[in-house]
Amino acid sequence: MNQALEPQPHAVVIGAGIGGLAAAIGLHAAGWRVTVLERAASLEPVGSGIGLAPNSQRALDVLGLGDRVRALAAWEGDGGMRAQNGRWLVRTSAATAERAYGGSLVMLHRATLVDLLVSALPEKSLRTGARARLTDPGTADRPAVVTTDDGDIEADLVVGADGIDSAVRAALFPAHPGPVYAGFTAWRFVIPAPDRPFAPHETWGRGGVWGTHPLKDGRVYAYATARLPEGGRAPDSEKAELRRRFADWHDPIPDLIDAVRTEDVLRNDVRHLTTPLPAYHRGRVALIGDAAHAMAPSLGQGGNQAIEDAVVLAHHVPRGADLGAGLAAYSAARVPRTTEIVRRAARAARLTHLTSGPLIGVRDALVSTVTRLGPDFVMRSFSSIADWRPPQPPYAAGTTTGATERHQAGDSRR
């Protein structure tokens, strides 16, 4: 039957976070009618940043947004990792990252990324203030059903993008233990950049981490983590807690803490899915992002992997294809990669939250020694993540890798 005469299949995306929005864009491009259901009354991302590595930038290229994201890059000079006293453990640069991965890190505010994604959605596809519950995952012969306050919606495909406490995941895999505490809590804030310039850095101290990165819009994104019991809160304010824990760390950390307003400091316990799911689909339902593989932020890959998920899912379930086979291919592609990244992030978190002075000394000396073996040595350890390519072009337009890929593709067509 002519595809033009077939009814357009309908995909319902539950959750309008970064992964859900990216999935809706990709599915729409693959021939689906999409509806995005978000329970919040409006899309107001928390006041924090997100780092987009070259792997997710390549995925965004597939969605037509890669160049717009790279135009927001603020990192142009040096940066790296530091010890609590300010000593540099690793010195690197945007140029080094470009050589290692074919692209550099782009740090931007989450609200900026959400706005870009929303701008690429088909008109009237996003419904906010819409509580949604998966009632029936469907089968090959029966549509899935999503229940909302306005009634039931039958769907040819449902995408569970409802975050770490995913109700969709619980419905598909009720025996799964769900997320567990990673052993540390996190603080985040965004403020105007200080008068004195500084190099972007992540600092490893005793039992905690501090990171500071400039944004293109003239602000600074800062984050901190510390080993603490789960569920705690500061007795006075989270700004005061940051002062107690980080005021004696190197500059510009104390000044940044002084500059932030008390109400702008966000705190959350870090949880992750240490028990991997057997698959990221069941029936007519696919899971993406934190709903499928929530990870510690130690590698900065949570949002990046959600964007990868979205592009891979859309690639495997184009309009008119065998949905069951496509969803199985999606799981086969994503479960091994994301499971390994979850595990690597957990290992990195243990390394960066050491509390023993001698062990911290050994760690810092080892990192410094490894760095001296070659300026790109530490960068290469991340390459198996950042080198990822989408299953379809284009690849990283505007980067070294993208240029090479496009040149090779052009040669093959001649």
C-alpha cells in the first residue's frame, strides 16, 4: 500500500524533558504524528547548566540543531581539573578536545536547550499540564493506551521519557528495584560571571567536587557535590552549607558562593539505576533517558545519552517499518552502551569522592603522572563515549570529525 495513503502513525511521548523533546522531533522527522504530554503547567527548567559533548552534538545534527548548539560554545581557551588547593592536575583546552573528539564541550543553560528543542517541535504537539499514565503497553495487534485527565489516547508508540522516578518504567518492569542513592548530594546555581576571568575547571577535593564553567550569555554555571547521608538538608540554608564545605577551596570558589542568592542554590540527592533493565522496550513502549538508565553526573553524560536515545529510537522505527523489530533493535543498540556508561559514572564518582587523605594524595599524583605521559592521554580515556556516531548522517557539522566524515561521504559518491 502506498505510504501516503496509510494513516499516519501516532506516537505519544510522556515527559517533555530533553530526551522527550528530542524524541518527538526525531519521530516527527521519521513520519510520525507526535503528541508530547508534560504534567508541569509550563516548561521551566531548573536553574542549572548542561554540558553537551561531541556525541550528543552529532545526535543534534541529525535533528537539525547541532550548529545552533555549537554557536553557543563559550569554552575557547584553557581549562582542566584542579586539586582543592588550586593546583592543576590536568591542563587541557578546547583545541585539545577538538583534536581528541572532533568537537569540543558546549556548556549552556538547560532552559536554552529546551527552548531550542521546543522551537523544532511540530505545531501544537506539546501539551503542558497534562498528567499521563500508561494504561496498556499494547501488543503487535493492539495499540497502547495512555490515560489522561481528558480521556484515553490510543497510540501506535509510547515513549516513556518521564525521568528517574518513571511511572512508565514501573508499569513495564514492576519487579525492577528502581533507582538507589549514589552516596552523595549535589548543589547547582547560575550567576552573572565575576569581574575577574577564570579558566573552566572541575576540582576534586576531600569527599567532594566543585565545577565552574562560563556560559555564552555572560553567566557562570557552578555545581558541587559532597558525600552525605541521603535525605539531608542544611539547618539554615544551602548557601550556608556550601560556605561551610567549600569556602576554603581555591579561587574563584569562595567568591562565587558569596555572589549567589540563597534562593538560587538548588540541592538534590544523586540517584542512579545500578541494576540495568533487561530491555528498553516492551509492547509498543520505549524508555529513554533517566527513565531507562539514570546515571551519576560524574561523566556529564545523563542528558547526552538521552539525546542519543532519541535519535537511535527514531532511526529504528520509521513510518511503515516493523515496530516490534525496530524497538528490539533500539534496545540492542542502547542497553549495552548506556549500561557501561552508568557503571563508569559510578566508578568515577567513587574516585572523585574519596575522603582519605593518603588515598586522595595517591589519586592526585596518579592523575598528574598520567597527564605527563601526553597532553591528550586523559582526553583519550573519554573517547569511547565522545566518539559515538549516530546510525545516520549528518555527523557533527562544523567540527573536525564532521568535516572528515562529509569529505569521505563525498568521495564515496564520486
